[in-house]
Amino acid sequence: MAKWTPRHEAPEPLEGPVAPVVTGGTILWLLMFLVQLPFYGWFADHGHTWWLWTCLAGAGLGCVGIWYVRKRDAAIKRDTAIKRAADAER
């Protein structure tokens, strides 16, 4: 017995405010690092210092993510402007 699957086109990808979301996540990672930093001694005594470094790594990778999505947004806007200019010439 074969499984029936409907055949239809895939929906358009959703585009949302990517840069603010990545920025907000980066800020949260940095805040979590800063909140935990005064308790470094406790984390070291209990073998949980990786919690701090995970938050710092999240903030660092978030900074790379912010750079990436801003470049991506600029490239999308630039491509849209080029396409509109080409359509206007026709």
C-alpha cells in the first residue's frame, strides 16, 4: 500500500526581521554571561564554569551572526534595487 502525498508547490520562504532577532539573542547571551560572572567562584567550585564560557561563546557567535545578517539584508536590498531598475528600463 503506497502512501498518498499531495502534490503542490512549496510555499514562499518567510522573511522576517532577522537582524533584530539575532541582535536580541546576542544581547541575551551577553547578559547571561554578565549575570553569572560574579558567581565565577561558585561555578569553579562545582565544576560548572562551562556555563559562563557557553554564554560568552553565544555572545561572540551572535556578533558574527549580526554581521552576517546585516550583510545579507544589504545584499537583498541591493539585488531588489537592481531588479527594479532593470524593470523600469523595459
